[in-house]
Amino acid sequence: MDYNSIRKQFLDYFESRGHKIVPSASLIPNDPTLLFTVAGMVPWKGILQGTEAAFAPRVADVQKCIRAGGKHNDLDEVGFDGRHHTFFEMLGNWSFGDYFKAGAIEMSWEMLTRVLGLDPDKIRVTTHISDDESTELWRKIAGKEAIRLGDKDNWWSAGDTGPCGPCTEMFYDFGDDIADEDNRWVEIWNDVFMQYDRDANGNLTPLPKQNVDTGGGLERWAAMLQGKRDNFDTDLFQNLIHATEDIVGVKKTTENFSSFKVIADHLRAVGFSIADGVIPSNTDRGYVIRRILRRAMRHGQILGHKGSLLSRLYPALITEMGAAYPELAREQSRVVEIIQNEENSFADMLQNGMKLLENELPKINNNVLPGDVAFKLFDTYGFPLDLTQMILRDRNIAVDVAGFEKSMAEQKERSRANTKGTRTLWESQGQLPATDDTSKYAPTRDMQSTVLAILRDGEFVTTAGAGDDVEIALDKTVFYGTQGGQVGDAGELMRDATAVMTVSEAARVDNIVIHKGRLNADISIGDVVTPVINDAMREQTTRAHTATHLLQAALQQVLNEDVAQRGSKVSPDSVRFDFSFGRAMTADEKQAVEDLVNKWIAANMPVDHAEMSLDAAHARGAMALFGEKYGDRVKVITAGDVSCELCGGTHVHHTGEIIKAKVNKEKSISSGIRRITMSVGTLAE
């Protein structure tokens, strides 16, 4: 029974049992804590936890999944055994407050033994030690004595608190000649019973609405039904491997089978993720896909192949899986173009990086490449650490991983330390003034602030005079210090209606705003001044920042949903926005983005500024910069129904205040990263 037949039989059976059949959700989850959809339950998380209403009482699907980043990471095992994959398909049936244990167990058993025709004697089941009901149901329905296990094996929970419950697992016997029990008895299905709500003290209370969450790996089912012990020996993978043989000009052997496995597996992960909108890049899920793509290319080189590989294999992926997933063919031209760009970039990077590596190898001691060299390969040529290790493994050379991580940490510290020297200067003094939370103050000309610290020529002083260039910290201020891509305010510090200091830039060290500029009169610690911002500058910067949010929303609508910010500079004279995308925008696309932003400006949509908990912001669907650290309380900026982002910057209150936006230029700044510059307000007219 091939993959297409298994999918069809599974869905047909559950449709006959009253389930609504739904297509796979995207690999890009609506969950900021996950890089990818890592399990079949991810799209249903809100329903299963009771935060969303169920649209049907019974559902069945075949869900695309990727486990290759963060804590859900099987990448290193792929290719070296027969059961690990970066991309896999999860068969699932779901009950949202409808049937429970009896229905789930009955349908699982009927599907396996009557529909698929498996030998009941080759199936073993387990239940949780506390779950007498499921144990008895297995006796009644299947005549099976379940093996009862503890929390580590047969208990599911969403976290330390919240919905949880026992599960029952089904294992299939792959052959009594396999000595290793873990390889002989392979899990093929898991029924999770969300039965309780657990409080902070560990107490369990029965849920008023109980759900069933099931999952079975399609690749394992195919191996089981086709009599194979290695998933890569099943029809789908064998066809992809044959297509690879045709391109690389080498036949699969026992010695090179691992490389063929890696290429076939990684083709699916790369092809499906880019079709769903992931763009290879240097951060987040884009980095994971770039790493997978380059790993596949490296294994192509091990087979002796040079040039494009996955882009040439993509049509074979459509042949094998396009009927089940029509998005593969629909997005073919875009996916192939992005993969080709990545392959060309990797070829150049590999050529240049290998020159450095070959020059360094004669200098090494004890067959260990120094960590700083490995880091230079990463930082300058884009070599992930595992790629360097893979290249050197064939030469029996190790990498000083601790040294690599030390160099990485030092670079991050250098990046954090560079705020035009401000952070370095203040922190080098070993003290920071205890100022108030400056982010909460709105512009006013009535604030009375006290001078807490003065920095002149890199040293703290108690008094400075007219003409001195200084940096000053106040106990509170209306100035916005440079942060989150938005440039800081300019203005004046007033005393007795006289400008004692012209502030050219407001910088930031942690939560402290530092006023940088030149004194017009003497000033001392303890003096009381009035901070006054340049209103015209602030107004234009505020327009620009809200326009940046609209720009991101327009890019996602015109290009694809996974377009994500990769850096920005919001200033009074222009907007610079860096974003992940794998090719140049067309003239029509740039015009469509500009038109959409101006449409939203003309609509004069309300812009809501709200402060809330981080959990509440996630529940609202606020977009965050992945990997960015946020506090317990965050500011959420919502523009009409088109944009909702976590952002601490300054913003207009109605989009009409922006006046107008004009896209000026769009260009590449690195592989997979584009840059748009845009004018707003009166500068766009």
C-alpha cells in the first residue's frame, strides 16, 4: 500500500465515522513559541486547551510537520537511521468534546486490524498506570492486556498546569529477529485523553469538556504496511532516491545510502517549508531551512555532484506528493527560484570558505580546529558549525566547540556594547543612575527633572560648562531614547526659559535615556531642568514608525505571510525596513505594496496603544520579533484590523496622520534579506 493509498484509506475511514476532513495546516504555526508545526496537535492547540471554540465535534487530517529547530530537533539523526525525519506527516483524528476513550480505542483498533488488515498478534498496547478505564476497554474491545506504564511514558500535559491526561499507545512488531526491543516494537499510534485540569499544586480536576488527540506517523505506517524496516525503503523515498541517482549520476550503495537519505528527507523539508512561505535566512526558521538545504547540498557533493540539486529534484517531489498537497505545484516557480538562489549562494560561500579552511588546517595541533577559526568560517562565510564538523569528520579532525561558542558570545557582547559608544562609556564607569521608567512619559513642556549624572570625555563629573560636549541622565524625561529601530529624540534641556543644553540625540542604556549634546551654560548634578523635545521631529518619526508597521503588513499580503522584519531604522527623514524574502520584488509588487499602505492611511484607521501582559498580547495575536526578549508587561500597537505588533516605540493615533507613504528603493543586502526605503508624511508628497 503506497503513501497516497494510506492517506486516502485513513481519511475515508474517519469520514465514514462522522469526522470532518480538513487539509493540513501550514508549517508556519500561529504560535510564537514554535519555529514550525512540530506535531499534529499544534493547529488545534487553542481548541484542545479551551481558548477557542471547536468548528466541528470530530475532525481528521494529515498534518505536515517539521522537527529541525529548537527543542524539537531530529536533524542530527536524519540519514543515519531508518526512522528520523526533519519533515514528516502525522495522521490524526480528533474529538472536541464528542467521543472519548471508548470511541477512540474502538476506532483505532478497527482502523489497524480491519481497514489496514494488520495481524492483531503483532500489536502491543500500553496504558497509564492510573487509567483503569482504558485498560479495561482494551480487554473488552480487542481482547488485549495492556502494559501499564507511568507518567514518563503514558501521560500528556500542555505544561506544568492546565489540560492533561493519560494516553494509550500502540506498538507494532517489526520482526522477532530484531534483538533490540526499541527497534523491534515501534510505536505506530498514540491516543491522548485530555481528561483533567491540573492546578499549581498538582491537583487534578475533571475537565467539563474532554477531548481526544491522536497521532500516527505516516512514514512508519508505510514501512509497516510495505514490510520494510527502514522508512527510506518505502515507495515515496525510493522514488525520490531514484530521481537523485539520475541527477548525481551515482547509484545508491550500502556505503552512500546515508547521503541519499539526507537528500530525500531534506528535499521534503525545504520544498514544503518554502512553499508555505518560509524564506531561507540567517535567523529563526529561515536559518533552519537554510541549514537543511546546505546540508543536503553538502551530501550531494559527497556523492560527487556539483551545481544545483534540490531545485532540480523539486519536480520529483511534486510527482510524489503534489496530489495530496497542491500547494507544491502552485508555488513551483517561486520555490525553485528561491532554492536556486540559495544553491548559487552556497556554492560561492563554500568555495571561499574552503580556501580559508585549507589554509588553516596545516597550522592546527592535535587534529582540532581552533574555535575562533570555526567562528570565522561561520561569521564571514556562513558555515554553520555542523557543516564545518561534517567537512572535517572525513579527515578525522575535530572542532573546538567551546572556543567557537566563546567567540560567538564575544561577538554578541560587542554588538550589545555598541550604541555609538554610549553603553560602553556608561557601563565602564561601573555605575548607572537609578532613573525612573522613562518610557511611560508623554511629551509635555511642564516636566521638572533632576540631573543625576554627567559624563564628559569618558568620565563622570559633578559640573560641566558652556561649550562642553556631554551626556546627561535625568531622573525622568519625555525624550525617547534610540530603541527598536527608532532613532532617539532631539531637543533641549531648559532652565528658567533658557536652553541650557542642545540635545542632538537621545540614546539608551537599558531603561535609562542618555541625553547627548552640547551645553550652552553651566550645569551641575542636582540641577532642575525641563526636557523639551523637537515636536516636528517627533511627529515625523511617529508617522514613520506606524507606517513601518503598515509596510510589514502590506509586504506579507502582497508577497507572503512569512515575510518578517530583519531590522529597521525609523527616522524623521526616512524609513529603512529589512525583511526576509528570497528574490527581488517586481515593479508591480512594489507598486501594490505602496498602494496598499496608502489605502490604509486614507482609511484613517484607529491605532490602539495598549499595555498588557505578554500572555495577553500573544492571545491577541500580536506579532513579535522571534528571539527578542520581552518583559512581563508589553506595549501592543494595533492599526485597524491589518496590524498588531509588540512595540515600545512612538506611534500615531489614526493612520491618516501619516498623510502619505512612498516606496523609494528595494534591494538585496544579503542572501535572502531585502531592504526597502520609504518616505512618509510631507516628504512623500
